[in-house]
Amino acid sequence: MNGLFSGAAARAALRSAYACLAELHDTVGVSGLDAADTNPGLMAVVDQHAAGVRDSLSADTRPLTAVLLAAYAEGVRDAAFTHGWRPPVGPIIDWSANDWVMQRLLAVCALARTLPPSN
């Protein structure tokens, strides 16, 4: 029975991770990645943050997964809230603002695009 539960728990974790990344994409990734596509400076910042995320997750020795990326994004968000950060208010995000947390979350969105699609 333990093996069956482990498989179910892993599938639930994967579904939850993909749901978390989809929500992040909807709230941050859509506008941010569109902005980065038209702003080489922002794209360079996102690329630097993506390298930092990959380094933090030891992506050179193990593959990126939805679970790792979602957990990382939640950790960044939780730590930022603990230190007084608040997300932008309103439907439009000012990507010209130098907001490390938003840039880091946008990098997670960029990395999530490289993952295989969820089933």
C-alpha cells in the first residue's frame, strides 16, 4: 500500500506544482514576458535571475521540475512578505520598476516555459 500512496502523493504534488506555476504565469508571467520580449534590458535582467534560480536549485546537477520551481517561487514570495514586500496593486505591472522579487518570479515563469507540459 505504501508504494500506491507514494505514487498518488507524487501525482498530487505535481498537479499542485503545475497549478501554482500556472497561477504565477497568469499573474506575473503573461505581462512580464511580453514586456521582456520588447525590452532587451528587462530580458537581460530576467536571464540573470533565471541563472540565479538555476544555481540555487543546483540545476547543473539535477533537472528542473515543476515541483522545484513552484516550491522556489513560494519560498521567494513567503520570504519577501516576511520582510515587508507587497505585490503591485492593480491589473498593470510597471516592469520598469526595479523590483527584485517580481523580477525573480518572472524568471521562474521563464524557466517554467522550458518544462514539459503537464498531463
